[in-house]
Amino acid sequence: MGTAVTAAGWIGAGLLLAAYALASAGRIRPAGSAFQLLNLFGSAALTVNSGYHHAWPSAVLNTAWIAVGAVALGRRSASLGAV
């Protein structure tokens, strides 16, 4: 179990870093679905890792990050459906 949780943490960190780097380089749009999905999955993986290691401030932060991504994707989806 510990190895899977460690892997999830590294993958989550990589996804968040990729989202930031790609958006900063202009390769993806910060308001786009790719950015939001990378952040959503990255923060979900880090939440698992943080919770397992009882790093509650990080777990709560990443849970909020998940909520922000989910709301942004929901609004994006609703606005695309309204066109």
C-alpha cells in the first residue's frame, strides 16, 4: 500500500507541475479543460498521499483544489452546452 501511495504522490506532483509549466509556456490555456483536468487529477493523487501520511493541511488544500477544478470544469461544460 505504501508504494502505491508514494507513486500516487509523485504522479500527482508531476501532473500539477505539468499543468503549471504547460500553461506558463502557452501550450495549454489556463481556463481550458486540459489545465483543469491535470490539476484535478494531480490534486486528487496528492490528497491520497497527504491523507495517508496524515499531512492534513496539504490534504485539505488539495481537496479544495479538487473542488476548484470540478467547479471550473462544470461551468465550462455548462457554457459549452448553452451555445
